[in-house]
Amino acid sequence: TAQWLKDRVAVVTGAGSGIGKAAAIRLAEHGARVCLVDLTERRAGDVKRDIEAAGGEAIVVDTDVSDPARVQAAIEQTVRTWGKLDIVFANAGINGIVTPIEDMSPEEWDHTLTTNLKGTFLAVKFAIPHMKEKGGSIVITSSINGNRKFSGFGMSAYSTSKAGQMAFGKMAALELARYKIRVNIICPGAIKTNINENTQQTPELDKIKIPVNYPEGSQPLEHHAGSPEQVADLVLFLASDYSSHITGTEVFIDGAESLL
Ligand code: NAD
């Protein structure tokens, strides 16, 4: 196959599972060397082995994306290993607490916002010094729940973090255009991943739910949730030179779920 990302260097956060894993594998298939960032080395280590078995190159750095020093260290380790940085996929995220606002503790709110929103800011911030000389591409994973579909009852912290990522991504696109750094935001609908592992639904949720008139997760295009590999194809496109005139925009990838 043609290699769209030959000799490029990428950092992918949340690379141990789901969308991040599929994207890391897809970028590597296209010639990128990939730094796999995740909370623990365990799952990212499996992804590294998959990439290497297919002839690619990867390193693993276990990092909490909300920790500034560790995010900076992960990016610097990538640059030390391969000499540069071209692509950042700021993707790590959690659903976190799913509960009515009146029952949500400030600490639970902070945990979701810190992981999803501050984590995105940190990955972009610490990448800039390494990308500003020659340009690059940054892709941020938001969600249809941040801007077009708000039927996830109890997900006020999550939706706020996803809307924040959208605003931040656009500001970053504007600010970094002078360096030829493109920044785009992807908004998946339901995708089959392990995200429910990082979801805490509380019984209080029943107090605020109202019936919606379509089956949860239904997507007109395929009548089921999308796959991480379908999202990875979009990330590949936005990371590559085939999207060279696209910056500061959001791309929905939801099989029209958010139009229902
Ligand atoms: P996932 O749980 O399968 O993968 C997320 C990965 O991020 C996990 O490996 C997890 O360990 C890692 N992670 C979580 N917190 C972290 C932290 N603090 N530091 C470093 N790594 C951390 O879930 P996914 O569905 O692949 O989620 C990826 C992104 O996609 C998230 O931003 C999520 O909000 C977004 N998204 C998912 C869906 C969906 O339906 N699955 C829909 C829209 C948006």
C-alpha cells in the first residue's frame, strides 16, 4: 500500500484502546513512527507489539494526560527518539461520572474536565515548540455529545469537556496557522470501544432521564455503532498531506446519528 505518512513522527494519546489504538495502528501502517501514550503500559504494550509485528516502529510512554510534567516528558522522549514531531492525536478521554448535576461532586466534575479538556491543552501546548519550525497536524477527539447531540443524560461534565475541546481546537487552529500547524477536531458518534470501562453511572440518573424516541446508539447509515477502524481512517486523512487545506474545522463521523 502507498504510505501517506512516510518518515512522519506521531504522538497518540489513549493509544492502548479503542479509537487511539486503531489510529496508532493505521498511522504506523502508513509509515509513521508512533509514540503510544496511555495510563498504563499494559494495553499500549500490546499495540506496540502489533505495530512492530507489521514492520512498524513504536514506543510506549505511560502518562496521565492531565499531568503537565508527564505529558511534556512523553513529547520530549518522542523527539529524543526520532528527532522530530509531525502529528499529535489528542484522543485520550473518559466518560467519567454520569449522574444528575445536583448529585455530581465538584471532584467528579474536575476529573472529567481535567482528563478530557486539560489533557488536550497539555498535548497541544507541549507539542508546539517541536512543530513550529516545519508545521504539522494536530487532531483532537471531541464527540457529537459536545455540540450536536445532547441526549446523554447525566453527561453534563463530559459534554462540557467535549464542547471545550471544540472551542480550544478552533482557537489553536487560528493561533498556530502561522506555523503551518493544522488543528482539526473529530466528532464521533457511538463507536464500539472500551469507553464504558471509564464510565460510572449512578442510580440517581433515573431521576432525570426522559424517554427519547429512537433506540439508543442507532445510526441511520449502518444501524449500529461505528468501529474504531472507521475513525482511524479519518484520523489518517487529517494527519496526512491530503488534508493540507483543512484546519480549524470539525468532522462528524457518526453515520448521521446526531441528525435524529
Ligand atoms: P477507550 O476507553 O476504549 O480508550 C480510551 C483510552 O484512553 C484508554 O486506553 C484509557 O486508558 C486512556 N485514558 C483514559 N484516561 C487517560 C489519562 N488520564 N491519561 C492517559 N490515557 C488515558 O475509549 P474510546 O472510545 O476509544 O475513547 C477515545 C476518545 O473518543 C475519547 O476522547 C472519547 O471521549 C471519544 N469518543 C468516544 C466515543 C465512543 O462511542 N466510544 C464517541 C465519541 C467520542
